[in-house]
Amino acid sequence: MATYTLAKALNEGLRRAMERDPKVVIMGEDVGKLGGVFRITDGLQKDFGEDRVIDTPLAESGIVGTAIGLAMRGFRPVCEIQFDGFVYPAFDQIVSQLAKVHYRSAGAVRLPVVIRIPFGGGIGAVEHHSESPEAYFAHTAGLKVVACSNATDGYFMIQQVIASDDPVIFFEPKRRYWEKAELDTTATPDPLWQARVVRPGTDVTVLAYGPMVKTALEAASAAAADGVSLEVIDLRALSPLDMAAVLESVNRTRRCVVVHEAPANVGLGAELAARITEQAFYTLEAPVLRVTGFDTPYPASRVEEDYLPDLDRVLDAVDRSLAF
């Protein structure tokens, strides 16, 4: 096995998808000659040409609108949105067109479009460059939403979503791009929509995705020193949610904490808490607790560490859960 950063794993995954299917095209701002602002597409235009790795104008609505047209003609476009806060000019195309064409056509037209979005904070960026907009898209019927958290998932999941016939919003935790891990490119990947237990435990289930998986694992290590066993689940798919895996864990631990960077109000944590309460009410020993960003616009970079969930806030929620 070789050691890869998440960024390199995504690059290799894109390369494999393009080698496998000549209909896969990559589109976005600076994805070609520059290789993307995070260098995720580095070298791909050189190897596959300007007709397949396309530098677009600075117009997110135009990028996604063009991708929809290409998908209707049999291509599999992969659109890069440079930063999470830049996706909103394309929101109308995504919600009004991309998410609805399959239903509008009574199933006759499929749109295999992938929209890659670096998301989350922790990189000291300026306004519009660190946000967590996943709830907007998870709420939208007709879209599927996933978030990778490590190099292995980055490599395999990007290939899986490109092969899917459904439109997929693919979130990448930008603060984790440069973290390294061993990657076995010959391994059999997990099913795309399946959550994964990344650390077994018995006392409290901690649900996380994207950048917060590492934070949850750090909290589990710290809790173990105090004799508390946390089971950490990487959700991986945000829509559809793998509730079977979530409920299997919660029914054993009887307690649950959900962690995400996005604000608490109407977020993924609220949906998970509602579903767990509906389906596992009589096994719960404590209410489902959430550790999230605050219900404010994303703050200036100098105070973002006070905004983002951290190990101490996760451990505090675990203590409150165990106190019930």
C-alpha cells in the first residue's frame, strides 16, 4: 500500500474514472492548466486534453447549466465549485433543474452529474471560502449527497459517484486535503451509500461526517483514557442516510451525539435526532445531543476555532449524555 493525501487520492480517483470512460469530462474554474486551487485536478488536462478537462469562465450557474446539457447528450460531467461559498450562484440550476429532470421526464432522462464542493472551515480563509452548505442539498429531493473523510473514501467514492446515474453533490473536507493515510487501490470499496463504524464502542454512539470524523475519533481516544467507550460512525452518505447502521449502533449504546460543522438549526443533526427518536425511542437512555457550528454566518478566520466543534465540545456532550 502507498501513502496518499486525500487530495492525491481524489486526483487518482478522477484519473481512473476518466481512463475507464471517455464520456467523463471535468469542468470548472482553473481546473485545467492550474490543476484547481487545491490541485485536485493537477495534471489531468495535460494527460486528457482540453476537451475533457475544461477551464470555464467564473460563472457557477453556467458551469452547472452546461453540465446538465452535456449529461443529456450522454456525457458524465464532473463540476468543481472552487469553494463552498461559491455554489450559491448555481443553486437555481442545481435545485430547479438538476434535481428535477429525472422526475420531470418520468424517468426517461437521467443526469449523471457530479458536483464537487470543498467544504468546511479550519484553513483560515476569507469570507465565502469556509462554509457548510450540505443541508440545503440533503433537503432537496432528487439529489444524492455524500461526504468523504479520508484518502481511501476519496479515491473510491469519487469513482462510484461518477459511475452513478443520479446527480450527486460530493463534499470534500478541505481542511483534511493534506492529511496522509495508506491507500490500497486494489481493495474492494464499501457500498457508496453505506455508513461505516470507524471505531467500535459500547457507551455512546458518535455520528460524524467529512471533517468532523477525525475530531470524533480524537474525542473517542480521549474518552477511552477515562474509561468511556465511544462508537464513532462515519455517515459518508448524507442523502440517503444509512439509518440501518445508525440504529443498530444506537440500539446497543442507547446514547447518541451528532457532530457537524454546519449550524444546528435544521441541520443534519436535527434530522438524525428526529429519526432516531422516532425509531429507537424506547431504547434511548438520553436525548440525542448535537455538537455543531453556531447559528450565525461563518465568522472571520481569526475566531473560526471558537466556532468549529472541537474535542472539548464533543466530550462535554458525551458527559451530558452519560449524566442522564
